[in-house]
Amino acid sequence: MASGAPRLVVGVDIGNSTTEACCARVDDDGGLEYLGSGLAPTTGIKGTPDNAEGVRRAAGQALADGGCRWPEVDLVLTNEATPVISGLAMETITETVVTESTMIGHDPRTPGGSGIGVGTTVALADLADRPVGEDVLVVVPAAADFEDVAEALVAAAHRGVGVRGAILGGDDAVLVANRLEETLPIVDEVTLVDEVPLGMLAAVEVAEPGRTIRTLSNSYGIATLFDLDAEQTKMISPVARSLTGNRSAVVVRTPGGDITDRRVPAGSIALRGRSSTVSVEVDAGADEIMRSLARIRPLVDAEGESGTHVGGMLAGVRDAMSELTGQRPDEVAIEDLLAVDTLVPQEVRGGLAKEVAREDAVLLAAMVRTSRGPMEQVAAEVRRVLAEEAERVLEVEIGGVEAEMAVGGALTTPGTGEPIVVLDLGGGSTDAAHADTDGEVYAVHVAGAGDLVTTLIDAELGLDDKQVAEEVKRYPLAKVESFFHVRHEDGTVQFFTEPLSPELFARVVVLTDDGMHAVPGRHDLATLRHTRREAKRRVFVVNALRALEQIAPGGTLRQIEFVVLLGGSALDFEIPDMIADAVAPYGIVCGTGNVRGSLGPRNAVASGLVSGHARRRRVSGAA
Amino acid sequence: MTSTETDRPERTAEITEKGPAGRGEREDEVVLGISPAFCSFFTKTISNIPLAEVLREVMAGVEEQGVSLRIVRVKDSSDLAKIAHRAARLSGSGIGVGILSRGTSMIHQKDLAKLSNLELFPQAPLLTPETFRAIGSNAAQYAKGESPAPVPVQNDFMARPRYQAKAALLHLKETEMIEPDGGIVEVDVSIRRAGS
């Protein structure tokens, strides 16, 4: 290595989503003075020549921050940016199917009356012809006016017909109930009310506000009402189960009617380990998949059954990687999988009121990593782009393995020491590196990180909007209770002197960096918060433990002393605490890194590149 | 639910003044403010929906949500924002609705600046009986502290040129009916089927 005057060195870390840089002066005997840092979005996929533009921006920022100019730069160090590509797929594995309109189990916001009524289903138009003494449930089309309906029901009751309840198409239940002489259970907003079978024995139940139905959600309750024998009760039990937790429901007794909770064949995954291959059905659930994975670990490759979603997803990840590296698709190996069980809202097939059931689904994240990306090409492009800036050819060096550099950077956090574990919480993968007291570094990469959390939140809340899901993930929630105050998710109240914007009134909002944004949909704050925290726990806490188990000496977490969290998700307002809580029982000191005592979890690899260079210089200078 | 106005029985609204309107104490109420000529000089909106039907739908929308409604007539203004905001300030829940004779409507809240609003329905010709039901329903949901999705409104660029002249005439007439010293009076509304 050349010696002489202090050299201006720029370290650049090309990450999956951000490119970070720092600049420092390194003198001849390895003395090191950091001058500035910068950060820019990564351009193109990590490990491709497209990254050069992001490098120019991040490094430019670092130089400006340090008061330096491009022509002064002596050396640019970049990490060996091995691309990590991850893919996500979701597979619904159960499906609720209602046949012959056996039941209506939706929760209209405002059902009318209360109680339970049993009778034969009769169309409103035929009500006048029903014989005296017959018990009926009146089925009312959406177009009927509430006053006319109420009058017809009252008239029929006066005539001696046993009107026991009503099923309405429109949103009129309270209006009708308020105009009756007695309290009857009325269910409304049944979208496909015309398909309710007529002339069948049926029951309508509406619970008091704030309560849930008790009879139609109980198999024996239905059996009592409809006089069912043991065999028939067995048949009806899925109906009762699916009505649990509703405030109102209708059950119709039809000859062939049924409701099934069907498992959807979702294909299988073949997991290949070093010595054996295990095949696991996706519909067995996430736990079974992860157990199989643990049995054959380390995973050599995984393949999904062709013609299924899983097969398509794994093939897609493989193709993306092969395109990037020029390897043949069959040479690309899936290195890790994370399966997460989830419940997604899905419309019930055969339902009459757009009922939604929470169906089981499995969400899968797969990760592929090449041993070496086309780094020389990246370096050449970086050299070309930076030469434009410096107006001369700059020395660009690909410096060392990312994990080692990350450890080097993490060790600049005050209060840390070797042996140390670095957990890099990224967007696509969670990476862990362990450095023992001799500086020996061992790293693992596990599939699933921030993107998977966003997908989980999106699916479980049925948002169908990645942007909104991302905001729910990243920011704390609050409920706007008036124009002058909000209640935060921890229960504290904050007042404002200027009125809040009208769009926010009465809404649940996320507290983003540029103000409050309303969360669309009817989810309350408690549901949103629970979903967000559970998604983070199932991805980051699970992955942190999984990664730590794989790199801990002898596989025992108790052997680890320090864990430093790095990466974009380490900036999250709750993930670091969740991980710290999860590893605390093992006596591990865990916290968010503070690179160079001031940069938080950012810039670790870039700083590590420069400090590594300084160390090598010291060694060569001493020699 | 409601259907098109053509197959509805004709209804009339009888409005009786009860005296100056006071501030409500009940938190479960919405106040509806109507304009000076509403159901007096005018009986139909700009698109010929009977005003009796408009009142009936707003009342039904509020009732379905289990919230109570008071109706007031703002006699000294034909400005929608003023009518809606005053209704809101009289309302125990702080939520008010304003409707002009030609149908233009607004949901307001007492703490908002007068020229702001929670929901505005500026294009009267596009409002249907279903919209008025939904306006009542949303106002009631705001009063309960819920977060209803805003009532969907259609937008028709042709509505403005087509109805502009008529709207201007209706507004002039409404403004003529202002009683500068009339203040705000609480009213009783009874809606009957024509002929009954």
C-alpha cells in the first residue's frame, strides 16, 4: 500500500434500498478522522451497474457534509454488493362456502329491534295472503319504503298473522323497528335479499347493542329452534360456529343447505437440505413449514409445486436473480424461506349480504443470494461516473465482505465490544453477523423483513393499498376526537391551538413526519395497532431469534453478549424494543446501534469500510 | 332503501314555527338548518325532488343511526355555509347540516371555520333522495364520534352550465325571502302523504 500524506477516503455501502456513504481522512499510520456522511436511495437493483448514480449522490453528499470536493478524493471503497432478492406470495388455504343460502351472518351496522324470531320466510308482497296464526319472517326487497313496510307488518299482525321478524334489503331496520307496535328482530342490508329462499323455516336473531347473538351461534340453540336430531345438529354446527361474534344473524333451514369450511389445495414445497429433501404441504400452515425447514437446515434449495402460487413465486424469484447475474435459472438456489400464518378477510362464497369471513392464509417470503454479483461491472461503472465528477480517474476498490464491514461499523457504537452480533434489519432480508474476539466473522441471511410486514398489514386489514399499509407500519396512530385534540395510541391526549383539517375529523390517523394522514376504512385504532404489532413480531422477532440461533456459538443464545441493531427498520419506533424484549431472557444486551456515536443505525458498512482500510494501512505501515 | 322519485307517493311537509331556536344539550342530536324559502316559497329542488322528500330522507338517515334530529329555519341568511355552521353551533353534538331550497347541502361542525366544512354537496342537480338519506346518516355518525366514509358524490361538468342560470334565479328568490330580523327559529315538521 502506498504511503505518504493523509489520504481522503470515501466509503460507500450499496444497500437494497439506500446507498450510504462517508468520507474520512486516513493518515499513514492508520489514524482516522471521519469528516462527513451522506445517504441516497439506491438506484437500480443492488449489485448492478445502475447503482453508480446512487453512489455519486450519496458520496457527493458525504463530501459536501465534510467540506471536501471530488478532486481531493484519493480512494473510493465500496462493499461487495451481493444482491439479495426476495419474493412474497400469499396462499389462502381455507374458504367458507354457503350453499342454498343456509345462513346470513353479516353484521349490518344498524340492525333493528332485538330478540329472536322463528317462522316461515314470506315475501312482503305475499304477506296479505298469509293465513291467520302462521308464524312468518318477512323478506323485504331493497326498493320498499320503510313506512310502507312498517304499515304492512302492523296490518298483518293486527289480522292475526304471527309476524316474528324481518329480513330487509335496504338500510332501514331501525326505521322499520321504530314504527312497529312490538319489538321484533330485524336484519338489514342483505344485498342479495331476492335470493333468500321463501317458504322455508328460518330464524332471525338480533342482540342488544354491544352484545353478540347467543342462540344462533350455539349448535344446540339452532337444534332447539328447528327441532333437529343428533345427525342434523352435527350438520348445522359449522353454521353456528361461523355466526359467533355477530350482533345479528339469519339461519334458513333448507333441505340441502350447508356451510363448509373447505381447505383449498395450495400445493407443496420441496425443501432440499444437504443430505435430504422434505416435502411439505403449504396448507399444513406456517409452523409445519418452519419446522420442516429447521430439520433440514442449511437449506440448499427449495422448489414449489408447478401450477400453484408457491411454485410461481419461487420460480419468479429464481428468474429475477438469473436475469441479474446471467446464471441459468436452475443454478440459482433459494437460500431461505419464512412462512407466516395470517388471517385475511375474504368474501364468503354463496353469501347473501357480502359477508366476510377471516380465512387462513400462509404468507411466504423467499430469498436468493448470489455468492458474487457482477461486482467488477459495478466498480467499472462507478469509476466512470465518478471520473466525471473528479475530472480524473479515481481509484475504486471493492472492499471486503459486507458482514465484516457492518461489524466494523457497529463496533464504533459507544459501549459495545467483541464478541458482538450485528442484526441488520432491512427491507427484504434480515442479516446477522457474529464476530468473535479474534475478529472472525460469520454471517447468515434470513428471508423476510420490512416488506413482508407491509404485506401482512395490507392483507390482514384488507386495505389493498401498499402506500397506506406502509404508513400504518411506520408511524404511531392516534384518534382525532375533536378539531382541537387527538388521543394517541398510548391513551395520552394532545391539544392543538389551531383547528385540525376537516378531513381528519373523527378519523384514526397516522402521525407521519409531514403531519397526520387519515387511515381509510372502518378499522378502529385498537385493531390497527394490534395488527401492526403482531405483523412486526411475527417477522422481526421471529427472524431475529432464527438468525441468532444460527450464528450463536454452539447454537445457544446465552453465548451472545452484545446485539447491535442496524438498518432502516432499526429506526422503527417499536421494532428495536420488541427484539430487545425477546432476547432479554438470554442475558443479551440489545439495542439500536449508534455508529460513530452520532449516526444511529445508519452508515455502519460505509464507516466499516473506511475503518477497515485504516486498520490495513496501520498493519502495512507497521510491517 | 329508496327508489327513484317517480314511483314515490307524493308527500307534503307542514312546517310549524315553535319560536327562537336554542342551543341543544343532548350530545346525541344533529341540527338541520333549512333556508328562508325552504318548503314555503319553494316546494322542489332544482332537479324537482320534492322538499318534503328531502326532509324525510335526511330525517330517516339520522333516525336509522339512532340519533335525534332538531330542525331550525335560518331566516336571515341564504348563505349555505352560514346556515350549516349556525345549525352546528346550536347542536348538542356540534354537528349540523344545512340545506338550501335548491338542494345544495353541507355537513358542518361547530369548531370549524365558517367557510370550511366536513362534507359539501355543491352540485344540487346531481343529488338524489339516496344522497339526502346518506347525508343524514353520515351527520348522525359524526355525532356519535364514528368515522363514516364521505358520501360519494357524482361530478358532472355539464351540470354547471346547464343549471347555472336556474340556480342563479333560485338563489335570487331565496335571498329575497330573507327576513333580516327573523333570526333562527326551531320548527316542527310533519310529513304526510298527499290527500291523507
